[in-house]
Amino acid sequence: MTDIPAILPAQAANAYGRAQNGDFSGTSGERFGDVLQQAASGAIDTLHNADTQSTQALTGQGNISDLVTAVEQAELTLQAASAIRDRVVQAYTDIMKMPI
């Protein structure tokens, strides 16, 4: 089960300062693409877990509280992924509107 990491204000300020200096790597040296890939992999794992829990509940082998928890986490993950997608599309649209 993957939680969305919290970003503290000090971490955000540090990242902003590094970005101003042209350093776009993460705090542990990770690249943005790597972090995005890990987040997508975590989201897929969360959705697979909800699917597994649903299948177990349908066959009478699962725990109903585990099923509800897994489905809620999958719903939150899907909402977060949709929000991120919407922001990326909006950013792309804004960039395309910029004069050259």
C-alpha cells in the first residue's frame, strides 16, 4: 500500500532553491522521471491490491474491512492520478499558448 509522501515547507523551499540553480535532481539524486515512474508503479500496486481484495471477498475468503480499506485507497489513488493528469494537461496547454 502506497501513501502519497508529504512535502514539508522546508523541503519545498530547498527544492525551489536547487531548481533556480539548475539542479533538477531529487534530494536523494533521483530524477523526476524516476520518481514519476515509482509513483505510477505504486498506484498500479494499490489498484491491484484492491482487485485482489475484491476477488477474495467475492469468493468468501477475504476480510470485509480489508476490502473497504483497499477500495478506499484505490479510489484515492485514482483521484490523485486524475488530478495530476489534469494539471499536466493544463501545463501543456499553457506552454503551447506561449508565444515563441
